[in-house]
Amino acid sequence: MERTFFMIKPDGVKRGLIGEVIHRIERRGFTIEKLDMLEATPEQLKKHYSALVKKSFFPELVAYMTSGPVVIGIIKGNRVVDSWRTMMGVTNPKDALPGTIRGDFGQAPGDTGGIFNIVHGSDSRESAKNEIELWFGKEESQKDQTESQE
Ligand code: DAT
Ligand code: MG
């Protein structure tokens, strides 16, 4: 059984969408294995978004992601990595389909940038493992390794 890392970003928490997101995960039949609430630090975000640190929007992204508490969690299920990405919708809410979380709730108010897309999900099994280690520790990520071979 596969596991993935997800996050409800500060806009999702502020807008009262924790229940909505959790409900969609449960309704879809995935198991929530871990759940926590915290304030992400710029150091954690540099690691979490290591592929994006050189992008022009990175300072804006860190400001967004540190603008309030986030909910982090691990969900488990058959092919959950890809399924959760599908449930989230594409990165920019302007393009995200209705019925997806980002398509139903995301906001992209400016023409020049500013993406507030409610949720995060790992984009591959490898990212899931790395992100689980970053946010929940090595022991939790190693559990993931043995279980992903099932
Ligand atoms: P995703 O969250 O769909 O995996 P990503 O990993 O490419 O997308 O980017 C991470 C986050 O960075 C994304 O959720 C919102 C922000 N972001 C990406 N591209 C952006 C852009 N062009 N302008 C502003 N923010 C952006
Ligand atoms: Mg990503």
C-alpha cells in the first residue's frame, strides 16, 4: 500500500477548509495515518521546496506558506500518490478543474502571480518518502519504505 504526504496550506486553514479537505480524503476511502498542525519555518520550506528555491516567486511562496499554521499529514491507500494529486487539481487554480480542491476553492487573484491553492501533495513516491522524512522524521519515512513494497 502506498503512502503520501499532504498539507493544508495557511489559506486552507484560515478559510475554514480543514474539515472539507479531510472529508474528501475520507470519502475517497484513504486512511489518514498521521495528522499534525504547526507553523512551517523558512528553513523547512527551503528543504520542502528545494527544487524551487531559485525561482523568482520563491520569497513570495515562503511568505504565503509562513502566513499562518498548516496541517500536515500522511495518507495511505492504493496508488494514493497520483490519486491525491488528481483530487487536488493542477497547480494554478485558474486552470484547475471544478470538482478538484484547487478548482473548487483555490484563488489566483493577480495577473502577475500569487497562487493560493489550499493544499499540497507529494508528486512521486520518492518525493513522498523525502517529505515524510522532513516533516515526520526518519523512522516514519522508513516505515513508508517497507510498506511501499507491498
Ligand atoms: P504543486 O504544488 O502543484 O506541486 P509546484 O511544486 O510546481 O506545484 O509549486 C509549489 C508551489 O509553489 C505551488 O503550489 C504554488 C507555488 N508556485 C508555483 N508556481 C508558481 C508561480 N509561477 N507563481 C507563484 N507561485 C507559484
Ligand atoms: Mg510540487
